[in-house]
Amino acid sequence: MKPRLAVVLALLVLAPLVALAWLAHRHAAGERELIVRRFDEVLRARLDDVAAGISRVIAGHERTLDGLLAGAAPDPELLRELALGQRLARQLFVLDREGRRLFPLSGSDNEREQAFLVRTRHVWESGEAFFHPADGPAAAGDDAAAQGWYTWFWDAGLNLIYWRRDGLGGIAGVEVDAVALLADIVGELPGGGDESVRIALLDAAGRVVHGWGGHRPAAGEAPRLGRELEPPLASWRLQLHAGPGATLEGLGVGGQAGTLLGLGGLALAVLGLALWFARESGREAREAARRVTFVNQVSHELKTPLTNIRMYAELLEDRIDEEDRKSRGYLEVICTESRRLSRLIANVLSLARRQRGRLAVRPAPAVPDRVVAEVIEQFRPGLDRAGIEVAFEGGAAEPALVDADALGQILGNLLGNVEKYAASGALAEIATRWEDGRLTLAVADRGPGIPATAASLVFEPFVRLSESVDEGVSGTGIGLTIARELARLHGGDLTIEPSEAGARFVAVLDAPPAPDRGGN
């Protein structure tokens, strides 16, 4: 297979596959992003449910504490009895409407009450803790909060106070046992859970208070989601870690695997189609090569007998009496047609060598004007029959290094076109000249000419002009192709120049002077 064809086939296979792979990747990435986003929403809803469960536990205890504080009066014995009867209550206290503490008093000899006063010292020193609670808007007077929580840290732990205001503006409150409250919260939290997810309840210091789920996050693994809790545990948070399974990577990989399988199947189909195309095109190329080889071989086989025919016809022409015009006319036709057939065979063989990259020129000492004159004489009978007069202006009579056969073939192809297409002009002008060490050969006619749009096409192999020009005219369409190729191999070119009437071809060849000026 030719490298160019292999590159084309590779592009035919790879280009659509790369485009489809890119589109599939974009689609898979979009689907994966959508899946992950929706799954995050599911996980976030799970955290919201856990947080709502914690809030329900706290709300239930608030109702219990409201009932406890509703019966609180500044009676030390009653208050001590109420505290002892509640597992959440560590210590009760009562304030009047000016914020003065009525119970417990600083001078109390009760150790439990004194320990409470030590733990809550900064609460009483601030003086406004329950009129401007930490977990709500600052308020005073009629707009003061009716109840709420107050939190503070003491002895490396969280401390909680729940309070409510009575009808006279006084406050009754209770220090809540944080351990008991935490135990009730943990009791409401799930114990098992998804094997690929782990949810943890963290305190204000970031320590895990309780965790559940089968996933074990690696050290330093960042949480996937987090959520702050509502007061009074606003400094605590829920944290969720998710393993590969929880991110639905299995679903993503499965989708990608399906995409890859689809692309693989498509690649095999396209590759099979490309191989079939390569085989078919290779078979057609081999068939065409066999046909070219056959034509080349036939042309070679025809060349020898045709040379003999020409030779004996020319010998016979010399021996026939001048008065025998009829016989001489027959011989002239034989000689003319054999020369035309020789030129056709030469063009076919040159085209075959060109296709194989073996077409070449071999410059040798020769006189360009002499070569041109010989070719003109060979075409004279045919041009005379077509009514075309030849005007030759020679300007290259000095020997030069030129391939005489190539020069003759170039001129022969140009005159062959004049004979076939320009008979209506009745004139062919041929001129040679030297220009800066280069040989210029110009052939002009007065025929119908060549349209500007077809000026470049006439040099393409097997291309002929429209039927209005060449109707009834035989030809192979390779003469100008071979002529231009020979000119270029000779270091020059063959071009069409603008002309007022007919067509004008100019061939330029590198033809330096021959070392021996006295040569051919």
C-alpha cells in the first residue's frame, strides 16, 4: 500500500473515532457530574435528617425542662428537690427581673451549689447573659426572649444552661447535664449504616463524639460533606466521609465501559471498512498497474515492427518513379501515419516511465535549430494536407547541451496539436532563441485557441477540451503532459502565453553551449 493511501486510511479511521471518543468523554463526564451532584444531594439530605433528629431530641428535652422550670420558685429546698428528681438537671437557679440571683446564693454551704457558682462565674460577672442570650438576638424589656439556651466552655468541656422567663420578668434556669443530653442524642443516632459511608458527630474541638457507617476514612482524608448543628450545639458539626462505592464510581465506570465497548465496536467496524477499502483499492491499483504494464509491453512490441515499416517505406519511397504519383501518395500516407504512431508510442512509453519515476533527459551536444527543422519536415506532409503553413524563425544555430530526443518530442507534441486542432488558422509559427543561456522554443497557431479557464487543465493527463473544439479528433490527452514533464526535467517549463489569436506555447530548457562548438 502506498504511504499516501495508508495515511488517508488512517485519517478515515482515526478522525471519526477521536471525535466520537471526545464526544463520549464529554457526555460521560457530564453524566458523571450529574450523578455525583444528585448523590451529594442524597447524602446532604441524610445529614439533614440526622441533624433534624438531634433537634427533635433537644426540643423534647426543652419541653421537659419547661415543665420543670414552670414550677420553680425561689425556695431553696424546693429547687434542690426538683433538681434531684431530673437526670438532665445538674443545678437550678432563679433570677429576679433586674438580673439579681435569688438562688443559689454565694454564701450557701451546699458544695454542689458552690461548684455550680464556680463553673458559672463569668455568667454572673457578665450580668446580661439571659437578657442578651448568645444564641439569639440581643433584647431587653418587652422584646426580651422568653426562653433559650446559653452555652460556654469550662474545664475543657461544653456547658449548657436552659432558661425561661416568667410572667413577672424573672428568670428560672437549669444547668443541663451535657453528658446525659449527649447520651440521649447518641441513643437516637443510627448505629450501623451504609458500608461505603461514615458519618461522625464532632464536638467543638473537632473530636469524634459518635460515628457510624462501614467506611473507614484514611488519615488526612477530607470529608465529602459537613453540616453545622442548631443551637445549643451550634459549635458541633456532622461530617460525612464517602468511599469509592458511595460516589457511584461503579455506575460511572460501567457507563464508561459501555462507551469504550461501543467505541471499540465502532473502531472495529471502521477498521474493517478501511481494510476492505484498502484491499479493493489495492486490487484496482494492481489491476490498473497490470493494464499499464500490458500497454507498455504492447507499445514496446509495436515499436520494433513499426520502425521496420517506416524504414522500408522510406526506402521504397526513394525507389519509386517520380511519375508514379499514386504509389508515392500511398507511401507518403504510410510514412506519415507510421511517424504519428511512433510519436504516440513514444508518449505512452514516456508516460509509463513518468509514473514509475524513471523518465529522464540526457543532454548531449546538438544544434537546436537542426532538431527543430527535422521535426518540422517530419510533420510537413500532414500539415500540408491540413492546409497549415509553417513559418520557422531559427535563433539557436549554435551547438548546445540538449536532449535532442526530448526537444523533438516536445515540439512533436505541440505540432501534433496544431495539426489536429488549429487547421482553421492555416498558419503555425515556430521560433527559437537564446535567453541567458536558456533555449526558448515558441509554437503559435491561429486556431480557435484555448479558454483561459482551461489553460492549466490542458497539461493534466487524459484531459481534453470540450467537444466543440475536439469533436471528431483523435488523441490520448497525454501529449502536453509529457511535453511539460520533459521541459521541467530539462530545468525549464512549458507554459501557455496570452495571444491575440489562437494558442501560443513557450518551452524553456536549460541548454548551455556545448564544449565543442564544432559538434552537431
